[in-house]
Amino acid sequence: MARARTPRTAWIEAGLHALAAGGPDAVRIEALARSLGVTKGGFYGFFADRYALLEEMLDAWERDVTDAIIESVRAEGGDGRDRLRNLFRIAGSQAGVTTAMSTELAIREWSRRDPAVAHRLRRVDRRRMDYLRELFREFCRDEDEVEVRCTIVTSVWMAAHFIAFDHGGRSHDEVESMVLRRVLE
């Protein structure tokens, strides 16, 4: 009986896990094949080389952390405040949030050394901020206030993964809820 071919998506997912764990240098064809329990020969049926895999990994990351989330929020509908609540819920409840953030941080670090990755990261950040602006503008008419709220939301989201806050008896989730209430006023 012939063995089923390892799907392209499995290589991309394994690459993203390796990236999250050790940065772009950890994304090695031989190591990915071992992690998938296959030979590296199947890799070349999908990708010309390691660089092609890295590009597809970045494509998948961009799609998953930006486009797919925005599409999900839009599909749920509602006004700007409702969609912001849904955005926070969806982004915060994604399967593998810890891995997703590890991947995000690895890509941010990688972008410091690779201009093409930096360009892509700026595009993703711009798309995220543009979407936040769109939502906040539905109930904030002051452009300065829109920008402040977008910056607060983005900063809190990133900082929460770097800082071990002591919230004075409140849980992290309680504080995030308070921040959400504040920016939605």
C-alpha cells in the first residue's frame, strides 16, 4: 500500500512551529522532515527550496493573523463597538495563542535582520491598524482619539506577552476587560 504524501500545509505548519521555537535559522528541511516523520524528498514536490517555504510560511502567517481574523469579525457583523469586542474575543481565543504570539515575536525579530520580512511586517501592522481605525471611527469622530485608542489596543496586546503584570488582585482577563471597556467608551 502506498504511503500518503505529507500535505504542503503540514510542511508550512511545521515550519511555523520551528520558526516560533528558534527563529528562521531553525527552519531546516531535514529537521522539519524529522518532525513530520518523513523523508525530505517529499518537501521538493511542493517547494523549490527553503526560501520558497519561508515565503509560504509568511503568507500563511499573514493570512491567519490578519485576513482570516478580519473576515471572521466582519462575518459576525454588528456596529464598530460590537466588531471590536468580537475582534478581541476572536484574536484572544485562537487555538494556539501562545504559539501564534511566539511566531509573531519570531517574525518581528527576523524583520530586524531581513528587509523583505520588515516590509511584510509593516504591511501586516498597517493592515491591522487600518482595520482598527475603521472600527474606532464608527464611534470616535476625533482622529487623534482614534489613533490613541488604536495604539493603546495594539500596545496592550503586544505588552501582555512580555510583561508579567501584578494587577493588584485582578486577573489578567479582568484587566483586559477593563481596558476594552475604556477604549469602547
